[in-house]
Amino acid sequence: MREVAVIGCGMTKFGELWKKSLRDIFVEAALKAIDDAGVDHIESMYVGSMTPGLFVGQEHIGALMADYLGVAPIPAVRVESACCSGGMALRLGFFEIASGYSDLVLVGGVEKMTDGADVTYALASAADQDYEVYHGITFPGLYAMIAKAHMHHYGTTRKQLAAVSVKNHYNGSFNPNAQFPKEVTIDQVINATLVADPLTVLDSSPVSDGAACAILVSMDLAKKLNKPVIKILGSGAATDALALHTREDITTLKAVKDSAESAYKMAGIKPSDVSFAEVHDCFSIAEICIIEELGFVKKGQGGPFTEKGNTSLEGKIPVNPSGGLKSKGHPVGATGIAQVVEVVEQLKGNAGKRQVKNAKIGLAQNMGGSGASSVTHIFQI
Amino acid sequence: MREVAVIGCGMTKFGELWKKSLRDIFVEAALKAIDDAGVDHIESMYVGSMTPGLFVGQEHIGALMADYLGVAPIPAVRVESACCSGGMALRLGFFEIASGYSDLVLVGGVEKMTDGADVTYALASAADQDYEVYHGITFPGLYAMIAKAHMHHYGTTRKQLAAVSVKNHYNGSFNPNAQFPKEVTIDQVINATLVADPLTVLDSSPVSDGAACAILVSMDLAKKLNKPVIKILGSGAATDALALHTREDITTLKAVKDSAESAYKMAGIKPSDVSFAEVHDCFSIAEICIIEELGFVKKGQGGPFTEKGNTSLEGKIPVNPSGGLKSKGHPVGATGIAQVVEVVEQLKGNAGKRQVKNAKIGLAQNMGGSGASSVTHIFQI
């Protein structure tokens, strides 16, 4: 396989972008990434998006974005794996370059969620329609069950869940692209409006519009471009049952574990070699489970590990320096690439007040639904 | 790049499959393909599907199908490019093997269109929502405008359009998987219910359920499996403006031309080297334009060329021996892979009464929307 690198990134601010359409925000992020990379063309495009059909009645957005960006007739395709559509777009762009077919590929993600669609119904299409959604459950309820089980089995506390949100909002307060760049306290999280017991609205990532893009190149081309080169060391993806009730243990996100093991193996590194990670904290409990699956802490110990500050900017393994989905926002299809934007900025040392010290190897973990799909990438400067 | 081959295929019957769900039909096709290939595992999956969200409220179908097929935790992702989602799934599976990352990949396509959704709205999401659909036009109207322009510029006749449907229904009458395996006459096509002038319901592909799958392997692995090996000689994809009114000439399907040129170049062949082709005849006029763009006949001459029988089973260049979208059915996401199923069966000499003589090189051309995306593959036995 040929080696592949990231040489440029860009993203929109995340939030309620009512004055901009789906295509506007994608093109804004794409132009920023192209500018950042300093390239004058691209050869192919992958657009991660979960459900533009249900959100704004528009499918076929690979071709749409290529046209609106002014790069048609290049090949362009949409990639979907629910909330890890962005991470999957990166992975498939990586394959295209690794194969030798192309040298310069744009990978992006976009979602426009605030334009009036039934957001809860649209998001629930990532769960099992026949065996979960039809019977009335949606994602807050699914993650609340995971949280309850984790509390029961491992003694995880309500306060430990809240510590995830407090840490991520602190980090996000330094991120100019974040939807909610402000701090929250443990008490505020616990006493916020209950969404699905034990999760409150401040345990939950918001509904957002946004887009993010990255430019991938073959390592040979990267070396010629005289830009900081972020190498993709490893790519792993995995699947699990969609329906929570069919899994052996609902506190285990097996696809996350499998995707991470695959990425570590390809990269030839251990979890302890990772300098920092961007992970899929769609709900506070998700981050606690994920840091366990990634091998940063033993199974069941994610709660105390977080509460003690080990995942803070100055901690043993900083997690979600960007503010994560919680503070930065979660336009579902864009999230996986927004994680890459943060990893690249951190590795370049450009992250300002949220800069992780000695950032050499960054990990991005992006997840679909209640964990039925996951993709993990490892990057090195 | 590593060489890639197809070693097995399978598909469901196309039609109104009311007793089977989205996941049932995909798994049926996948198991047939796995059986046909004689393999005992797969490493990764690509599922082409246009809009399962709008049709049946279910996204995240990469993971869903991996789980239901019993192959989780392998990586699985959905690929979307409107009606060429299937062809794009093939292309991305091809890249994964060509890169050296995997040796054995299932590529498939599926759509469940007859379960009660607003099919016209769902399909229209492949056109430009803001600049076309919002103003009231849907696909029959768009293709009717292409037909009118082609008739005006090139003298194409109503009878020549009908000749496409007559030929495809004749071929489809020999295809046990076809939704409408019966012959029609020129008079029946012309006098059928008008959908959008000049196109009648018998110029139009039907609304269908169905799935199709193929097993791709590296050439090294193919040689060990002691099975007929169909080599993928070339893969080309391209995009064009979604909105018809922004194209320079609406009788030219530029993405089809570009994707074909790219595939011919990679394969190192000319149009005259192709033994037969499966092409995207979503409406009769589409096949006429496509055979022009593929270089089988000069621009503007597709009508007379078809009327004279050059694209029939015994003609100069047989087109749509399977019956095409018109007779076989058009479950949109499945169509691109169903084309591959036909190409493989023809190259193996297994096509029975619809067998093309001396079939050595087959071409499959799959298109999205009114031609904003196209993917072309060339295969050789």
C-alpha cells in the first residue's frame, strides 16, 4: 500500500447556520481545506453525510457538491455510516490514494440538521427501524440504558458522567468553531433538563449544521508540496449489531474496540503511544465507554479516570481537546472529519489555548448509531 | 495497483417483493453471491443504496446488513450516488482490494421502493432540490425534455425511442429475474399511458424492490480459487451539474462520456473492442444518449442505430441483454450491481437464450439522476 498524508483541513463554524444551505456550508469548508493545502486541483471527492434526504430532501450530494464547488467532472460520491459517515469518507479516500489510482483527494463531511426536519425521526434511522425505532425508542433512550447498565455494573456515578461534559465544554471554550464555546459546572449538568434518565440535556451533544474537509495526498506528492505532513498511520473500521438488545453486553462498544485494534495493528503502536484523542462523545456515557474500548483505561474504570482529570488537556491522555461533539456541536456527517481537523491542528501545534503538549500521535474515533459502526484513524506528524 | 477480479455474483428477482424486507432481500442476494464464489468468509462490505431513509426510514445499512448477514464485525459502509450507488459500491470495493488492504470484498446494492413511501418525492431527491424539484419537476419530466431536445436536434423519432423498450423487453423475456419478462410492441409503447410527453409508461423503468451482490478478490487469490475469473479491466467515474438547465447541451450526458473515457483509458481498449454492454436505460431516451456517449455510434445517431437492430442480441453491439432497467426492473441502488451480474453471466457463457455470442469484454454503465454522476466498468474473461 502507498503511504497517505493529510496536507490541509478546513471547517465551518458549527451551529444553527440558518442563512446558509447544505451546499453553501460544504463548499465553505472545502475551499478552506483547499486553501490550507495550497493545491490548485483535486482528483476525486468523498462526502460523508448521514441523511440529507431526511433532513433537507436532497440525496446525490457527491455530484451536487462537486458541481457547486466547481470541480465537476471529477468523480465524487457520498459515503454513509450514520454518525461515522465522515470517518468512513476519510477511510475510502485513503484507499483510493493507497491503491495508486489517485494522488490528491478531498474527503469531507456535512449535515444540515436545523432546517425544519423531524430531527429525532431522522437520527433514529441510524437505529434498527424494525426492532427498536418502531417500538418507540430513540437515541437518548438507548444511551441512557447503556449509562444505567454501566452505573450498575461498574459503579459509575452521575457525577462522573457530568465530568465528561464539564471537561469538553472547558476545552470547547477555546475553540472558535464550537457551537457552545462556554464552560458548564457539574451541578449545571446534573440539574439540567432530564432527557432520558440519567442523561440530561447537558450530557447530550446538540443538533447542529456544519461541514469539515481534509485534503489527502500520496506521501510522494506530500513531500513535494513543502507543507507540514500529517501521515495516516492506521485505519480501522468495524461493525456490530444495530439493535442494542441483541448485543452480549450493552456496556461494551465492540465495534469501537475492534476498529481501534485494527488501527493500532496497522500503525504498529499501542494505546499508550497515543498523545491525545478525539472521540465520539455523542452522550457523556459514550466517551466513558469509548476510552475503555480504546485501551486508555481498564473496562469499567472510565468514570473515575475521567473524574480524576486524566483526560483533561493537561492529563495523562487528553480526550476531545476540540470540545468534542458536546461543546463543538455534532452535525452528524461532518463530525468524523471535524475530528481530523482538530487532530491535524494539534499535531501542527496550532491549537492555541487548547494545545496538547508534545502532540506527536493523534487518534480520531468516530461512531455510528449506538455503536453498530466505528472507524478509528491514527495520525503522526 | 493490484489487479482485481469478480468471482461470484447473485441477485434476487426484481419486482414488488412485499413479503420480504430491505434486509431480507440484501441478505438473499449476498448469500447467493457467496455461494457462487465458493468462499467461506468476506473481509469487508460496500452496500450501494440510494435512499433507504426516505423509502423505509432506515439508514446505517452497511452495519445493518453486515449484522443480518452474520458477518459483523467486518467493516461495512453504504455508498450513495443516486441511481449509480451500486456501480459506485463496486468501484470503492475495487479500490480497497487494489490498495492491498483487503483480498476479498462483497459489493452489493439494494433498494426497497414499494413499501408505501412517496416514491416520486424520494427519487426526486436525486435531482437539484433547490433549483429543480422545488419548482415542481421530477424525473420523467427531466428525461422528457432531453427526449424532446434530441428529437429536435437530431431527428430522433417517437418510434426509435420505442425500439429501445421493445428490444429490452424482448431480452428480458428470457431473464428469470426480470420484473416484467414479457415482450411489448412498438404500438404498445407509443400508445401506452403518457407520463411526460413524449415518454409513455412503456418508455419508463418501473418502481422495484431488489438486491444484487458480487464478490471481488485480488487476482492472486482468484487464481487459487479454481473458478472462472472475470477481471476488472477499467473503472471510470465522473460528475456533471445536477440541474439540467445549467448544462451546456441537455442531449449530452457528459458524465457518461467522461466516465467511459476514463474506463477505456485504464482498460487500454476502444469502444469497438466491447462485446456487449449493460447501460442505464431508466427511460428509453437515456439508452439512446448513452450509446452515443459510450462511442458505439456517432452523436445524434443513437435512434436510427437502435431501430436498425444494431443493439439487439444478434446486433453489432448488443446493449442490455439482461432486459435493462426497463424490463428487468430498477431498484435504484441495486441496478449497478445487477448490471455486473449480467456481465459476469454473459462472459461465463451462462446467459441461456439471451447469451451474446463471443462475449469477451463486457461494459457496465450506471448513472445517477438525470446524468449528474456516472460510473463505467469494463470486464474481461
